Amino acid sequence: MAKRGGFPGGMPGNMNNLMKQAQRMQRQMEEGQKELETKEFSAKAGGGAVEAVVSGKKELVRIQIAEDAVDPDDVEMLQDMIVAAVNEALKQADEASQELMGKMTGGLGGGFPF
């Protein structure tokens, strides 16, 4: 009985189709990553006194601080608000990245450690 294509050892499948699917998935992932990198994620802390904006590349783009948030007698509070806003914005960027990877790798099982 003749074998029709597939992997050595009798595993079913067509290597060309698998390669095409892998290349298509790679293109989609690259496009999705480029799109994600153009997005901005913002978060506020201290009731809006501090706003941090990060890019999809997880780089800090800007910090906005309300004038009334600057209290020379309580610099520590301002520092805490900045840290909180930056961390929340980075968390949003990370979640968007994970969502993108989940869409791209869904059904592959195990996922990729991105």
C-alpha cells in the first residue's frame, strides 16, 4: 500500500500546508505586534492627579501631573501616585499583548512564553 505524503513514520499531514500555515501565522503575529506597538495605554492615580501613558512597546510616553498634586511637604505621595499610574498603564499594555498572543496561538495548546 502506497503512502500519500505526510511525515516519516506515517503521521498524517501535508508538510507544505503546515509550512504555509506557520508562515501565515507568523505574518499575522508580526502585523498584530506592529499594531500593538502603535497603541497607547493610559492610567490615572490619585483621583486623576497623575496620568501615565505608555506605548505598546511598554515604554513610558508621558506623565501628566496636576498642579495641585505637587505638595513640597508630601513628595512621597506624588511619587507613589506616579508609580501606581505607570504600573497600571504597563499592566494594560501587557494584557493587550497577552490577548494578541492568545488570539494568535489559541488552539495550539501551551501557548508561547511571550
